Amino acid sequence: MKMCKVLGVSTSGYYAWEKRQNRNETEKEKWNSQLDERIKFHFYDNLTTFGSPRIHERLINQDHMKVSQKTVANRMRALGLFATKPKKYINTTDSNHDKQVYPNELDREFKPDAPNRAWATDITYIHTGEGFVYLNPVIDLFSRRVISYAIDDCMDKKLPLRALKEAITLRNPGEGWIHHSDRGSQYCSNSYIDELKAAKATISMSRKATPYDNACVESFFASLKKEYLYKFVFHTKAEAIAAVKYYIQFYNRKRTHSTLGYATPVEHELAYEKAQRQNAGNSQLSSA
């Protein structure tokens, strides 16, 4: 063919290409193409943080696709979509002080049966070109929701105290709720303890050098860093602070948790509130 000579390709190569163009796509190929598109959507829509279990849950419950988790894992591998691995745990608080410490009342009971029964908190750091910034979240262990947080370039006692006061104002927990932290000097300061006592909290602290006593907060820090922060180099403190704020919104409202039946923290709390209203309505009907 004259055109093949002009383009510098073989005649057999041209006919092979033409045959591929005219061949109808098989049903399996159409299905894989559709599946790949939905996998990529959920992967990137969730900040590239979801592995195959969470994406499988999205495909089943949101897209109503009949597919196994093994198939999702295989397709993700073929597409080169992998979640980021966590980095090593580093302690940021100082437990070498002479202030009063409290026993571990939480005792690794990380699944309370209602909101505002047990909160946990800790401090982590984020590196920037201008130095470190420090983050102190307060997390409700029922839903794993970040109730409040404080972030600043100084991790003195004022940092966690700001987060605590905001959380108490927002939630107004009932008497006897558990507040769990490590033995850091910030959490043992007079002002912090006074705030907890005024809110009628049961004060709980991890055993020394035992980060697993506060595993839920450590898990949040790992997710924050491996899923989002480690993807960036922050030249300024303002950039890091903005990234943390963005991720916490995502974490509370979009990131699903396997421990919550693949609900988000906000969804889990709303489901609890709905169940409570239904139970109250049923009780009124039965007593009428």
C-alpha cells in the first residue's frame, strides 16, 4: 500500500492494527474497564489513602458492583495503586517530671458504647522548612472523630489546653467520662488537671513508655502522616497547618474505618443518634 510506504510501516502491521480497531470489546474487557475507572475514582477521591478493603466497600455499597475484594486487589496492583506505608513511631511528650500522674483507667478499652464516654489525646510534630509545628487532637473513641484540635509551633501546656477547652465546650460530656493521655508534663500541668476536674472527668494516663495504651491516637497520627502529610514537603508552617486542617475534615467526614463497619466518624455518630431517637419513640409508643 502506498500509505504504508509513506508512513514507513509494514502492510502486515497495518492490517493487524486495523483488525484490532474493528474487533468488538468483549464483555469481560468492558467490565474490567468500568471497574478500573471506579477503582481509580475512589482511590484518588480519597486522597490515595484507600487500600483494596475500603475501595471494595465503596464499590459494593456506593456503586452496587458485584466484585470480590481479591479482584479489586488484583486490579489495583495492575493499575499501580498502592497505599503509603507508615513511618516509625516517635514520642513527643516528656514524662520525666515531678508532677502527679494518674492510673490507666481506660485500660485499652477502645470501644465505648456511646459518644462522650471516653476521649483520648496526644501530641505529634510536623516538620516544615521553618521548623516544627505541633498538633494536639482530642478524639472520641466511640466514633474515632476528631472533636477538636490545636496546632501551633510551640508544644507547651497551652497547646493541649486549648484543644481540651474547645472539646468540652462542643460536647459537654457527662460526669465520669474518661480522658486518656500519656504522662506528658503538658497533661499533668495544674491548669490541665483543673480543667478536667471541673468537667468531672475520670483522668486516665498511659503507663510509662507504653504507646499502645493510647493506640487509637497513634493510629490517627499514622493515618494523617502516611496517607497525606508524607506526600508533601512543607516550606512554611502555614502550609503544614492548612494541610492538617484539610485532612481532619476528610478524616471525619469521608475516611471510612473498618472498626466502624466502614462508616466515617460522622456517619457513625449520626447512626447512633438516629437509633437513640428510634428507641425513645418506641418507648413512648409502648407506654402510651
